[in-house]
Amino acid sequence: MKDSQLKALIKKTTAKAAQPKKQPRPSFDSTLEATRGGAEPLSGSEAEEIFKEMKRREF
């Protein structure tokens, strides 16, 4: 690899690395946001009560 090629490659990669990071796009479907979780803590929530009830039952 020639020095000029190496310089061009370094210049290209540094320019690419210096670009600002893109913000994550909002989802196009509102149900996806609802199923991602993390919005509601499990302690003291309705989900925790349901899981406790399911553990008691035998299937």
C-alpha cells in the first residue's frame, strides 16, 4: 500500500469517526413502545401480582 493510499484511508476513517451519532428514531408503531418494557418497575405493580398468582397455580 502506497503512502498516499494510506493517508487517504486514514483521512476517510477519521472523518467517518468524527461524524455525530444519530439519535434513535421513534418507532412507527405505538405497540412496540408498550412492549419494550423498562417504563414500569416490577415492585408493587400489577405485573408482580400476576406473576405471584401464576407461581401458585399448577398447570
